Amino acid sequence: MAQLSDDCFAFGGPMMSVDEAVGLIAARVTPVRDVETVALVRADGRILARDITAPLPLPPFNNSAVDGYAVASRDLPQTIEQAFAVTGRVQAGGAAAAPVEPGKAMRIFTGAPMPDGADTVFMQEDVRLEGGKVVLPAGLKPGANVRPAGEDIPAGHAALKAGRRLQPQDIALAAAFGLTELDVSRRIRVAVFSTGNELVSPGEARGAAQLFDSNRFMLMAMLGRLGCDVSDLGIITDDRASLARALQQVASRHDLILTTGGVSTGEEDHVKAAVESVGSLVLWRMAIKPGRPVAMGIIDGTPLIGLPGNPVASFVTFVHVARPIVLALSGAVPEKLMPMPVRSGFAYKKKIARREYVRVSLRKAGDGAIEAVKFPREGAGLLSSLVDTDGLVELGEEVTQVEPGQTVAFLAFAGLM
């Protein structure tokens, strides 16, 4: 489990930037050390625990990139086309019965190993058959249409680095090496709970003044996409003693505790007092909108993150604060989100020195350019603004105004997990 000191998140300033916060936290968490071996088909999304060095070259042998005719480069026609006798054929998965003889060609198919004596292949579309021979055009370069052994990856190359969050293409590469299992980091264990007498879980009877708890389920889904082992603690009674008892019980069995809401300084917000009774808590005012209040705590060495209660603010701060911490705890190499430049289809003003995220949909404008259209309403409590849009436009701290036609940085929801 992560073991952090109670003062590791101490910060004396009135407002912290997102980058400062993430850098401070990620530098202090200790990644999980436990390693487990999983079948290749179950490795997608896991964090690779050890480097994978190529045990063989890819491709492992010289082979034809096309269907055609293999010849020796010394026999290539130089100025005019030339007819070659065809001696034999080699298919993918097979081998030539004999080397290619000087001045002759061999029929070959895509992926088939190059026969001895041949190093160049003519595409079948570029030749013609006449009188039992193949007529090859002049001008082809030596080595054309051949994939040399190790062209993709040489043997001994560090093909996949530890800390990589594995994707389907990585699984394909491991399979190409003949591997059936991979060593990966243990999934980090994250406890998620909600607090508040105004909340009930979906499926329970809802009072007239109550809301169904949505943030908890959003966070569990996001954590699941990051490969976490999630414990749902449900809704904990909103009093200091119950919260403190629950937090102490789960801290020793989890790598991270995550919640939303209830961490401000209001009289009915008891999470802050509960955490401080069993550990330590720092409440940061972060220079981010939507978001701003984010709590960081330590309970028996286990970090706690308290995100804002409004669903849009909770989503945004999870992506930009909790997500990097989850990846750091998992032992993953940091994954910097890379915005895509699009054209703004809206006007917007903001305060300097604060990063803001605007919910937008994409559309193709009349001139073919991709344009971002702002969601028509602003509220941080509008779940529809996350459902009915495609992503977020990120406006940096130095930006104060956006005009239609200006290039802005777009982050697609699909790339945030």
C-alpha cells in the first residue's frame, strides 16, 4: 500500500495551479510493487511491470511484401523488359524447394520466405506472362518489395517499456514475439464512497428532498477504465464518528480513497473533521473551473482525494487531478493529455491565471473545418452537459478571451480515460 507522511501535501499558498498540484502529488506517491502474471488476452489496460526485449526479429525472416515474382538483383532488366523462365513457387508458410537459378524467376506470394538466391520481387500487376515465361519491366530497384528480417524490430530491442499502459496494439506485438503471458503491476485498490443525507443510491426509495447518487457511479466507471480494483463503500452516514470509523477501516486495505463533496468548511460537511480525526487533510483552492476545491488527505499512509460535489466539477477534477495520481500509484509512465487543435465556434471570456474547461460539441463547418460549439448552459451541476457534448476545450491560465474562428485546444472525452 502507499505510505505517505502526514505533511507531504502541505502547501501554504492561497491558490494552486493544476500542474503544481499534480506534480506535488505524483512525486510523493509510491507505486504498487506487487507484480502478477496474466494471460496475454487479459493484459489489455494493465501496467507492464517489466521491459519486454524482443526475443526474435520481426519479421523473423526475409519475406515478400507482395504477390509476384522473385529474382536476383544482379539479373534485373536495366533498359528494356526481359522474359524469365519461372522455376517453382513458394507460398506463405512454406519454403522454396530450391534456390532461384541465375537468370530465372520464382513465383512468390505475400508473406512467403524469400528463396535463396533472390532478393527482389516484381509485383504481379507489373508483369505479363508470354509463352510460359514472365516478362519483367526494366527499372526496378534492387531489394524492392522485400521485407528484411528485423525490418520492424531487431532481436534484443527493448520493444515495450515497464510502466506502459498496455493497449491492443501492444498485445499484438507481444503475441508476435510468441509470448502467452505478461508480468503486470497489481491493480491498485480504490475505495469510493459518497456522503450526505441528501443522497440515496439508485434503486432505493428517494425522499422529496433527496437526490440519487450519481457521482459515485461516474467515479467507479472512470476508475474501472483505468484498470483499478474498485470497492464501493456506498453512502456513509453523514456524521463525524461514522465517517472516521469507515475511513480507518478501509485505509489499510486500499491504495487510495476517493470521494466527492462534503469536504468544505460548512457546518454540515463532516468529512473534513472525520479525516482530521484519523489522519490529516489539506483543502486546496485550485485555479481550475469547474472545480476549485480539492481535498488531499493521508489516513494511515493511504492517500485520500476529495473532489467537488457538482458532477461536472467532479468529472473535470478527476481527469486532471485524480487520474494522474491513479496512474502514478499504478506505476504507469505519466500520460500527458494531448489536445487537438480545432476552430472555436463561440466567444468566451475568463479570468487570467485560471485554467478553464468549456464543454463543447464538434461539427463540420461549411468550409470543411472542424469547429467546437459551446454547450448553451454553464452550470457545473448539469450532467446533460457531459452527455450531450464531445469533450472539453482547454483554456490555459494566460488566456482571457476566445473569439469565433480562433484555434482552441480540444480534449475528446474518448481520450480522457
